[in-house]
Amino acid sequence: MVKLTTGIILLLLITFTVVLTECVQVNLIDSNPTLQRYLLRGDSPVIGLNLDMKTLQTAIQAEIKSKTNQNVDDFYLVDISVLKVDSVVQEEAYFAMHSKEGEFIHWPLVGNPANISGLPEWLQASLVVEGQGVWNLEDQLIGRVDQLTHWVHNKTSINNLKSHHQSNIVFFIHDDNGVDQTGEISGAYYLANFGWTWSKTLLYNSLIHKKYQPMPKWNINEMNWYCFYLYFNNKGPDTCNY
Ligand SMILES: *[C@@H]1O[C@H](CO)[C@@H](O)[C@H](O)[C@H]1NC(C)=O
Ligand SMILES: *[C@@H]1O[C@H](CO)[C@@H](O)[C@H](O)[C@H]1NC(C)=O
């Protein structure tokens, strides 16, 4: 009897794990239930050669329910890939065919080879402030974090989307693994909007994903430049040094 029960529990555990690992992992970043806007991050919704919309929808609904207690039965999906390479054809094709379900946006993020941390403060200030944002030219974190914030919290901000869907809108940022480029822009969002410290942001990004793979240095560097941008404009944490 004991053996049988143990066997059943084991079997259940294995089934559960298999089901879990087949899912797309998604995490809520921010929400505005009054406006019915939700911002989430995650790994790639493309499984094999197809965008698995059903799996993605189910994962998003479960995450929103568990974090905000809202039932989002039906939503318009703004699918934002931050992958730097052009492995985005499946997603582009999917939304070209299913334009009622959502739309696709490509914001490739490359990161930054330069580590600004540890430089003297006068030099950091001059690079970030007087440098006219050379660090921001490629990844455009300033404008993109601002855009995401507006989409979530400003009612009329969705007029630059393809569809002016009036009910639930989900903004979903992803790359392949949910940590690399996704961690860079999500981290910038936490720093700008939630008053998180630099170390909390780094720690959260390192814990969030099931694969626990570290964020690449270039993406951490760019998030760090953005942190200093906030710092020198008195909008960020007390320090962005490690
Ligand atoms: C950047 O430099 C600091 C030292 O100032 C170091 O602690 C940190 O690990 C470096 N970051 C990366 C991503 O290499
Ligand atoms: C809200 O978004 C609209 C359209 O983008 C913009 O014109 C307006 O200034 C925004 N309002 C605030 C408070 O930022």
C-alpha cells in the first residue's frame, strides 16, 4: 500500500514536472487592472517552428490571475521580441495571419560592451549626461521603458498600436530564455518605476528563471548605464555601483 501510494505520488510529480517544463514561463512585471493593461516577461513563445498561442495564452492568464486576481479570459497581445537576431519570422508571420489576436513588435537589444561602473563619478556623469546618450542610441532603453510605462498606465497611449482594442491588453516582452535581453529592459523598468536598488534588480533577474542562467555581461552593462542615467537625473537609486 505504502509502495503504491509512493508510486502514484512519484508518477504525479513526474507528470507535473513534464507539463511545467513544456510551458512558456511568464512573469508579471506591472499591471493596471483599471485600464486592463498588463506587462509580462518571459521566454520564447515559439516552440519548434510554430508560435504556440494556446500555451502562451494559458500561461499568461494563470500568471495574471495568481498575481492580480483578475480573470483575463480574452486579450489583445502585443508581442515584443527583444532578440537581437532575426529569428522572429514565425512571430511576424503569425500576427500577419491573426491580426485580431495581437501584433508583433521587434525591439532588438544588443547590450553594451563597456562597463561604466567603477569609473570616477565625474566621468560617469559626463558620459551619461553630456555624452548625449551615445550609450542609448542602439538599445534605446530611455524611450522604450517610457513607452512601456505609458502603455500600461496612460489610457490614450495605445493610439500608436495597430488595433485600439478597448478591453484587456497584454504587453509581452521576451527573448529566447527570458533572462538576457529581457532582463535588461525589465530591469530598467523596475529601476525606473519601482524604485528598486541596483543590487535588488540584479538579484531578481538572477533568480527569476527556471534555468537560472546568468545574464550576459553586455546586457547587465546596458542596464547599468540606464541606472546611471536615472541616478544623474535624480530619478533612480542612490547608487548604481556594484
Ligand atoms: C563591472 O565592473 C564592476 C567593478 O567596478 C564589477 O564589480 C562588475 O562585476 C562588472 N560588471 C560586469 C557585468 O562585468
Ligand atoms: C498619454 O498619452 C498620450 C498619447 O500618447 C499623450 O499625448 C499624453 O501626453 C499622455 N499623458 C500623460 C499624462 O503622460
